[in-house]
Amino acid sequence: MSHADIWYIEGGRDYATVVTSTEKILTLSSLSKLAENLPQPQFLRVHKSYIVALDKITAVERQRIYTGRAVIPIGDTYRADFARVVGG
């Protein structure tokens, strides 16, 4: 699996689920730890529980990101960074 395969990553307490076009991979790593190893600016943290691949975003509506595979909320803390990066 390469970084290009990742659609988004959903974090739990002490684990994260990496979602690709073909599978969901459970890791025993925190979302913060995974974020450190992702290439920038291809990925962006948009919520305390989500990192999204910017090239997989199909639409943005109010407080939600659509990836074609899921609807991901945009957290209040991350809204300004998201708007700056995607130009909205």
C-alpha cells in the first residue's frame, strides 16, 4: 500500500483505521503518530478523529467533506486550516 491508496484515516483511542479503495486496515498507532509520517500537503487533519487525503475529496458542504467513500466532519478546531488549504 502506498500513500496514494489512502482515502482517509479514522482515529480511535489508541488505534487508527486506514481506509483505502479496497480495504480498511486497523493499526495500533494513534492518529497523531500516523500524521507525523504522512507526506504534506497531501493529507490534512480535519477533525480530532480524521485525516483526509486532499486529492480524494469530491465535495465540501458546510461542515462536511465527501470523499466518495465517506462523509467526514470538519471540526471547529481544524476549520480555518482546512479553508486555507483548499481555498474556501
